[in-house]
Amino acid sequence: MFLRLVYESFWRQKRRKALAGVAIMLGVAVATAMIAVATDIGDKMNRELRSFGANLVITPEQDTLDIEIAGVNLKPPSDGAFLNEDDLVRIRGTFWHNNIVGFAPMLPVMVDLAGTKITLLGTYFAKHLHFGQEDFVTGVRTTHPWWQVDGSWPGDESGDVLLGERLAARMALEKGAEVDLGGEVHRVIG
């Protein structure tokens, strides 16, 4: 009897049942699309924001203000506080460790290159580090993916250097050249 009632209901009110079916299908389609967009948009935003570079800067608690004029940092290298390099891996132990793609410490120092004062920037390029159970690689190759290097990247333990395009042109230096920085000779590889 019940099956007969259901059959008669569908047979007699075809338009209503078709409209209800279409409404259900549209609702399911919209819900599925919303879920797909919601799960995908976070990944897309993460990729876009990562392309702009670092969004978290960690500085020492008692550091002095940087004085920069026309792109030249005038703060003496001995002034201010510094982060201990051994403590940098603890960044991976923070609450947000899954969202931290990489890090690259920056240590600017004024040096003399062929009679011209320039800012030498010490950093990690692709440094292998260990924290807890995790081994990972971090450095500017991870945090600055837009950098285009003509040549090769220096190793973190090597004495090789990268030169910026404008500095290399101004000083007429090319790959393979040797430069004297603070009394030490280094090879330009990019």
C-alpha cells in the first residue's frame, strides 16, 4: 500500500516533484562548489602572499632603529642587539611552525670594496638545519623565490659571494672575479 501511495504521488504531481528534484540538485551543486572554493582559496592565497616575500620579521628586543638614507644603512654594525644564530632554529618550535615556509637571517655590515663603502649582507642561501625530529633547508632561496641569479648560488659554508646587478655594473665585476672584502678575498659566482 505504501509503495502504491508513493507511486501515485509521483505520477500525479510530476511538476512539483521535478521542481523539488531540481532544487535539491542545485542546492547540492552550490554546496559542493562552495566547499571546493573554500578549500582551494586558502592554498591560492598562501602561494600569492608567499610570492611577496617575508611577512614576519623577528628583531632583537633592544635593537636600535635603522638609519637608512638613499638605500644605504648608516647604522654601525656594532650598534644594537643581535639574535643568537643558534636560537634561530627555535622559530620552527613556535605555535605557527606549520605556516613558516622558511627563514633567512640578515646581517648587514658596511665594508670597503675598491675604495667604495658598500653594505655586505650576510645570510643563509640554502642552509641545512635540524630541530627536534625534523631536518629542513631554509634560506633566501626559499624566502625570496623571485631572486634571479645569473650564475650559481653560493654554498652556505663557502666564501663565494653574489653581487647585485647594479653594484656589479658600477664596479665592472663579472662572474669569476675575485673581490677583497675586509681583507679577505672572495670569488664572485653570481
